[in-house]
Amino acid sequence: QVQLVESGGGLVQPGGSLRLSCAASGSTFRFNAMGWYRQAPGKQRELVAAITSGGSTNYADSVKGRFTISRDNAKNTVYLQMNSLKPEDTAVYYCKRSPGPLDRDRRDYWGQGTQVTVSS
């Protein structure tokens, strides 16, 4: 059973920064694509940023130039650096692990979520 533990959320003023972390269990992390999603009240969960096992990244248009996803395979951790935060970035942020070529278990795994609130 894979476990994902997110941390780093909190309350920040507009224009501020936060860094989210997601630590994954298991021995195949470096082969897994990882993603950050968010869900605001009354809205569907949406992709924020993703990173492949090879380090390629993609971002939602709304966060391009402000957010950066990265990974440290030695620490089994993926990060989301969020700069120039806006009130509309307020949401619960979730980490997702996609199955890789070595995983017999083909399910996606999700973290428990971490709240990010951008408000003055």
C-alpha cells in the first residue's frame, strides 16, 4: 500500500509564497509520474502541475510562471513551490502518484490533502 503525506499548506497573504511537499512510500518512486491537484469549495478537482519520471513538467495555464513542480528521488518527495499567490489559489491541494512500469498495482494513489488559503 502506497502512502503519500503532504505538508506545507497554510494561510498566506496575496503575493506570498508557500512550498508544498509530498513524501511517498515505496521503492519505485523514481519511476512514477507525480502530480499536484487542487479542489476549491464547490469546484471540481483540477490539475495544477505534473512531473514525469524523467523530469518533464506541465502546468495549468492559471499557474504558469508562478508555480514550480520538482522532485527529489533520493527523498521520495515531490514539491510544489508556489509564488505570487492569489486568493483564487485558495483550495485543498492533493498529491497524486501514477503507476509506473514496475508497479503491479495499477491504481492512482492520492494524499490526504493540505489546505492553502490566500487571504489578507
